[in-house]
Amino acid sequence: MRVLLTGHQGYLGTVMAPVLAAAGHEVVGLDAGLFSDCVLGPPPADPPGHRVDLRDVTAEHIAGVDAVIHLAALSNDPLGALAPQLTYDINHHASVRLARLARDAGVRRFLYASTCSVYGAADDPDVSNLVTEDAPLRPVTPYAESKVRVEDDLHALADGDFSPVFMRNATAFGYSPRLRADIVLNNLVGHALLSGEVLVLSDGTPWRPLVHAADIARAFAAALVAPRESVHDRAFNIGSEINNVTVAEIAEQVAEAVSGSRVVITGETGADPRSYRVDFSRFRAAAPGFDCEWTVKQGALELADAYRKHGLTREDFERRFTRLAVLRAASDAGAVDDTLRRRR
Ligand SMILES: NC(=O)c1ccc[n+]([C@@H]2O[C@H](COP(=O)([O-])OP(=O)(O)OC[C@H]3O[C@@H](n4cnc5c(N)ncnc54)[C@H](O)[C@@H]3O)[C@@H](O)[C@H]2O)c1
């Protein structure tokens, strides 16, 4: 298939592009390149792509495409909080516009990168009840709300020829040549190496489902070729029950992976009300043979190795690999305008 991969120069897209190519697909990227320089290690070999803002996509960018994988977005809560209206413009309106253009162009499958954050704060005090895709959606941030709105609007576009699929990813971890250090495991491993402390700014009790970036890439590759009736207009949690962990457990795994580091739990009530354990069985049933390969511990060891090998610095950890800091610096330098459009 000829696959348009939006966000191909992001953390997940940089891992996904070669996985899709290895599965025999022709990959065409589309990205504004906001984080294209956020590289740790050798520069990745990007597929050919369009350097364009999602809000400016036209039918030309989609001509000849069989399937779309849509990752491009302001990708976390702090970015969403920075400018809620921009989050809705980019993540919601531009995504729905892209889907309409894709449907008009005869694209048959549209894999959308949603998130387990759509479930929001847990309403079930019994965490042994795993959250399924049928659970009520209670987004607690503009970022998560934007994902819910896209799911709703894409659902309305589904028809006999156009199949949106909602991939509700757990929080990612693991090495990508375009690193993010603002996601929990990647952040804790970096902290452990740079300071000797695995610093948990809460009491550590919230549950977080995690998933390796490479497993997300394999899941999207599987969803691309799964029988239409298995995935058409359906939502899937993407991850594995073995990686349903508390923040304190994540910290313990990191301390074991980074020798000499120790866990520090500050004990304050975290600002983030999310806490849930997730059921991932629906996607395994829809894509037989798929399962996640990476555990949290393996990911922590892999990252610690990568950080050491490529010489992670505190400056890069706090700025280059933190999405919010990169956008603030781009704005201060005049490289993006006040709508986050690149000027050059
Ligand atoms: N990383 C996670 O833990 C995680 C978890 C669940 C869902 N997701 C979703 O997966 C997707 C990819 O996440 P990621 O971690 O790779 O994020 P990322 O920030 O590394 O990548 C996002 C990419 O989108 C591009 N982009 C942003 N705004 C754009 C615009 N206006 N026009 C064109 N391109 C634009 C950026 O340049 C970047 O390359 C996002 O939709 C995110 O919400 C990520």
C-alpha cells in the first residue's frame, strides 16, 4: 500500500516509518517538522515527505494514497494547556479536514492515533476492573478532549468505503531516534542517569498503562492489513496488560535499570487525576498474532543504554527532548508564529 504517514518526523513516526517500509508499504510522510532536530544518536533516514502544516493540507498531498496513518498533533497535555484553541484547531479541526480529504480521494483506511487519556479520571475505585473500549470517555484536558472530538467526527464519516480506526495508545516509552523525554518512563530514566534520583512528583499510586514505541508501530502495521470487518469504525486500546503499572512501580523498574540510582517519592497529591488499568484484548482479537513484545523493565534498560551511548546532557534532556520547551524556544526565536506555524 501507499501510506501517508502524518507526524513522520515525531517520536512515534520516526519509529513507525521503517516498520511500515519493512512490511512492504510505500511510505510518504507529512509533517511541519516542529521537532525534526530533536535527534538523539545517528540522524534517522526519513521517507520522502511533505513539509507542510496539517492545517494547510490539500487534496494534492493525498492523491494516490491507499491508507492514512494520522499521528501529527500537539502531542501532550502541557502543549494542549499552552494554547487550548490551537490544540483544537490542529488536533481536532485539521484532523477532521484531513479525514474528509482522504475520504474524497478514495482512501479506504484511516488509522487515527488516539490515546487512553480519553478515559480520564477513573470512576471505578476497584482497579481490578480493567477499562475496556466501551468505558465512558471523560477527558480531563484539552489534549484528551481534542482526541475524543476527532473520534466522534471520524465515526460520522465512516461508510462502506471509508474505515476510520481509533488506536487508543497507552503512554509510550522507549528509544526513538527522535526522542521525547517528557513521557514518564523516558523522563525517569533520564533523571536517574543525570541526578542519581528517580524523582516521582506524586505519591506514586496512580496506575499508568505503558507501551513501547516499537509495539505501537507494529500495532499500526497490523491494523493497516487487518480484515476490514475486524477494524472498521472501531476503537482499540493499544498496549499490554503486563505494562499496566503504578508510577511507583515504573520508578522501581527504572532504579533497577540504572545502577546507583534511588527512588524518591515526594508524596504530594499529583495534579493529574488519571489512574486506570486497561484491557487490551480487543486488538489482539482483531489482529491475531499481534502482541506487545516490550516490558517496562526492558524499555528502561534500552533507554539507559541509549542515553549513555549517545551522551545525554541535562540541556538536551530539559530542552531539546521536551516538546513544550522546543515550541517555546521556536516561538522566542521567531521560527514559528503565534499560531505555531513554521516561518521557515
Ligand atoms: N507518545 C505517546 O505517549 C502517545 C500516547 C498516545 C497517543 N499519542 C499520539 O500519537 C501521535 C504521535 O505522538 P508522538 O509522541 O510521536 O508526538 P511528537 O510530538 O513527537 O510528534 C508529533 C508530530 O506531529 C507534528 N505536528 C504537530 N503539529 C503539526 C501541524 N500543525 N502540522 C503538521 N505537523 C504537525 C510534529 O512536527 C511532530 O513531528 C500524537 O497524535 C499523539 O497524541 C502519543
